Amino acid sequence: MFRSRSVLALGALCLSASVAFAQSATPAVSTVVAFNFSNNVGNLVLGGDGALYGVVNPVTSVTGGLVYRAAADGSDTKTIYQLSPADDGFAPGAGLTLGSDGLLYGTTKFGRTSDLLSSGTIFRVSTSGTGFTVLHRFQPYTTTATDPTLKNEQGVFPEAELTEGSDGYLYGVTSSGGPNGTGTVFKVSKEGTGFQVLHAFAVDTDTTTSGLVVTVDGATPLGQLVQGADGKIYGTTSAGGTNGRGVIFRVGSDGTGFEVLKHFSAVTADATTALLENADGATPLAGLTDGNDGFFYGVTSIGGATGHGVIFSIATDGTYTVLHAFDGTTGQRPLAEMVLGSDGRLYGTTGTGGVTSAGAASALGTLFVIDRAGTNFTRLYSFTTDVGALPSTKLVQQSASVFYGTVASGSSCGYGAIFRYSGTGDTVTGSKNCGNTNNDNNGGGAGGPALVLMLGTLLALRRRTR
């Protein structure tokens, strides 16, 4: 799974106060914050104050994760809340959601360390880090000696960002659990009341040794949900369906009228490349984007004519169209939702693919744009080693020409980074010094004391606000 990374040892998030701006004639990508011993989890959100908010899993098994705030120019980055494994849950499951009330909402994959077989939590915290509240604790899961599937009534492991509906409720999915162990769709109020399972995905009926999960309605949802103009909740599953390659579904906000709009087709391995190919794409790891035009747009991580994944549109009546098949140089293996830009075009990233400055094939990922009609696809940027690799989160648009996102690996400190794309070529120096105050790593910001958000003793001494 590519939307989160495992955590292993002591972690830090570092910054420098030095920021510089420059102008160039061509689009430019610069590093805002290089993560050090911390792995960003899920999508960023842009706060009303213009700052970026997110969560990281420090590289240690004894910390619950950090909620952070980063200035959009990289001039200031700080932890606003440290989750306590003993009280709050641990291992954030996805990025944050900014509610209409100005508060941040998120999830953890696991509950309190004292709760055996814990299945995750939903939490709320202010942008200042105060008022942290666990809104919901998912029921413990059960397994048996003959069936190792994780099962309960509510779901296990919420691993996608929450979505606020027009009714003010939060909607989300769990990647596992439910009565059949294949995941659930749920809703809960922003106060933590009224938790309801809207749909529990069906039992796996595959009797082969393929390893695929085959269900009548999908399994293992990993992407964020979206509410359509019709008030219904739309989403994808990465597995299940009649071919085991995922589905696109919708369900009423009250849990009625669940319907599969699309079963992704079976794939075959190319005799030369061994890539898994089909006509329509397969295994969507990301959710859908509402085009505000009667269509939803999405990506599949594999499949398509060349096996590298596709961009697609789907109407509310289920009419499905492939808009673009990635070919490697244009990118491959998209992992995150696209964003509808202010210009009406769709912007997104691919986890791998692209080209080097010399025109050779690259595997570091791309940033792209495409019209909603499927025309004018453009690879805007191929990622480089200094910026980082494996872009796997949804882009955030700050202005007409500026977008932010994250890479999951590489960059100056080796643990990924927040990056900034500018279509007009302006850049920021940001923070790339990995917590070193006296030397500039790989061109990172120098000057001014670096604030290192260390775990262990430093954060243990930090006063926590509830």
C-alpha cells in the first residue's frame, strides 16, 4: 500500500527560518519542508491562515504521530499536537480535513495501546493545537483460527481522508473490517455522535489461488469520498468487484440505495513488459474528483492500454470514458486524487514515471494537467532527486499558478518533502537543512536557528494542550 509508510525509529521534522524568492522564465518546483526521520501521511490541507496542515508518522514505534503547521513559504514549521498512543491512538491513517467550523479532523489506524485488537480512531483538533478530542473509537476486531480476516461491525483501519457532507456530517471509509472483513462506508457527526455504517462491503467469493478479493460490490476502499450534487456519496474501492480489480460506487447519505456504477475489468500480463493491461484501467487507489459538470474524474494505478494506469471520467448514469492512458514518460501509477483547478482543468501526480533532463526514462514521478474533455494532456514536471520521489498525495492549489503537494521519499533529508510548483517560475528556499544549524544540506536554507521537532525527550517535555 502506497498511501502510508511504516514507522521504524526516532523521528524529527526540521525547518529553517531563511526564505528567499527568485524569478525564472519557466515553471519551477521547490522544496518547502524536507522531512527528517518522519513520513508524511496523506493529503495536505490549506488553512484559512494560508498555512499548510498535515500529519506525519515519526520513524519510531513508540509515538502516536504529529499534527503540524507549515508556512507556505517554508519560513516556519511547528508541531501543533503530538498524539499519545496511550490516550489518542497512533499511526495516523490519512491526512487532515478542514471542517466548515475551522477545525481539523483526522484518523488513526490504531486505537489506544491498551486496547487489544484496536481498529482506529477519528479525532478533532484546532489549528492552534488546542482542544484535541477523540470523536470515535472503532470497535476491536476479531479473528479466528480458520479465518484470519479482521472483522467487526464498524470497520477496521480508516485510511482515507474524511469528507464533510452538506449535512455537516463526516463521511469516510475503512479499508478492512465490517462483518465481512472487506471494509465499510461510515458517517459520524463532528461532535462524534450518530456514528452509522452506511454500507458494509460483501464477502469475498473468490475460490481460486489468484489472491484477488472478488465481491459483488467492491472491497478495500482507500480513496477519499466525495458528495455529488445529487447529495449521494461517491467513492472507489481498490479491490473487489466481479473481477477483483475494484469498483466505483455511490450510496445515499442515509445509507440507502447503494449502487455499483463501474466494475473494473480483468487484466492480462503483457508478454514483453509483464505489465497488467486492460482497456479501462484497474485498482483505483485514489478517490474521485467532482468536475462540477455532471461528471466525476479519477485515476487507476494500473491497467489501461500500456499497464501504467489511466485517467477516467464517469457520469452519474455510469457512462465511463478513459481520458488518458499513461505511457511511462507521461507518468505511471497515479496514487492520489486529482484536483479541479481554478482554470477548470484537472491537476494531478503520478507516483513513478517521467523523464530526466536528458530525456531518458525516469521512475521518480510526474505532475500533470489535463482538460476535463481528455484533451491537452501535459506533463508539467518530472520529479528530480533533489525535490524527491513518489508523489502520492492530492495537490493543493494556493493561487492560479501555485500548487503544493508531498513526495514520500528522497529530497534533502531522505524522508520526503512538501514541494511547491509555480507555473510562473518563482521559488522558495524553504527548509532543507535536516535540523543542522551550521551547515546547509544540499542547498537548504541557511541562517537563523533551526527548530527541530524531535520526539523522545524534547517532545516529552513539551506541554500538551487538550
